[in-house]
Amino acid sequence: DADVTQTPRNRITKTGKRIMLECSQTKGHDRMYWYRQDPGLGLRLIYYSFDVKDINKGEISDGYSVSRQAQAKFSLSLESAIPNQTALYFCATSNDEKLFFGSGTQLSVL
Amino acid sequence: SQKIEQNSEALNIQEGKTATLTCNYTNYSPAYLQWYRQDPGRGPVFLLLIRENEKEKRKERLKVTFDTTLKQSLFHITASQPADSATYLCALDIIDSGTYKYIFGTGTRLKVLA
């Protein structure tokens, strides 16, 4: 089983819809991250959390929100999806140094 | 502005040769720098970490150098193989508002030709 699991793997939605991407981990790490990846722009940090009570905005948090339901779960929400949020989204965990990534969620907003 | 630069053009090399990828950064003072490999449709996978007080780190066919004066890291794959074909990302840890977080370069796509 994967250590960092993201669901769904693929999602197609329409503009204005609310979408939730979920991430769970079995690595026991306190730190969790959400990134999006766009061609030519690389990985950009959306939100990060260092424990259940600690949530921080990354460089591109506008239009997104997160919830850290437990140490193992960190979900990302798009309250009202727009086409420029079409991207590959990655969840990651950290042991204070290296990052462990999930397999990603490809989101398309039409 | 602060940024991390990797060669956005793909690097094609012949099997058996040494591939060298470059990561340059400006206006950061990272405690360490990391390299990741990413295959199409997959998440990045950690390869190597080098600290600011280390000049070089090796792991099997991989070697990383870190020059904090030049603000540059070089990533070498010796005796390259077609299976090494992937995108390679560098990442810095930075302190922002008192907390550590990671920022990534855009990656360099490597293709090893048989």
C-alpha cells in the first residue's frame, strides 16, 4: 500500500462546483503539504500544516482552503472551481527533511 | 525577486555518458538543497539531500555538489542508462515567517538515448 494516498486520481468538474481532494498518509509524519504542478511553472505550494492545529498559507492559497482532520488526513478544497485551477495536485508529507509525495490528482475544470 | 532556475530545455545524452543538471538560485540562504526525480504522471521521489556545509554528496551513480557562494548545485548521473530518463527537480528549504518550507525549481527533463 502507498504511504501517501490521494483520492481521486482524476477528476473532471465544471466551473463553479465545489471540489475536495483528499490525502491520507501512513508514515506518521506531522507535516503535510499541498502543491499544484503546472507545465513550465513547476511545483507551487498551496497550503501546509505542521500539526493538526497548525495551518499555513503557501504562495498560491487564493481560491483554496484546507482541513487537517487528523494527523494522517489533509484535504484540499476548491470552493468554486475555475478553469485556471486545472492542474496536477500533489499531497506530500515530511519528516523534517525530505518530502514524500502521493501519486497526484489530475483536476480538470471545464 | 527570489527564484530557483533549472534548465527548462530537455537534456539528451547518450547511454553511458555523464549527465549534468544545474540548479541556480537567488536571494535564498537555504540550510540544505534536495534533488528529486519525477516520472510522467507520478509524484516526485527523493534522491539526495546536501547541506550547506557539505560540498559534495554521492549515492551510487549520483553525485551532487553545492556551492553556496555561487548559489548553485550540480547534479551528476554517471554511466547513464535509459531508465534514468525522467524529470529532475531541485528543491530548497527556506525559512518564511519563522517556519521552514520547501520550494521547487521547474525541473529539467533528461532523456538518455540507447
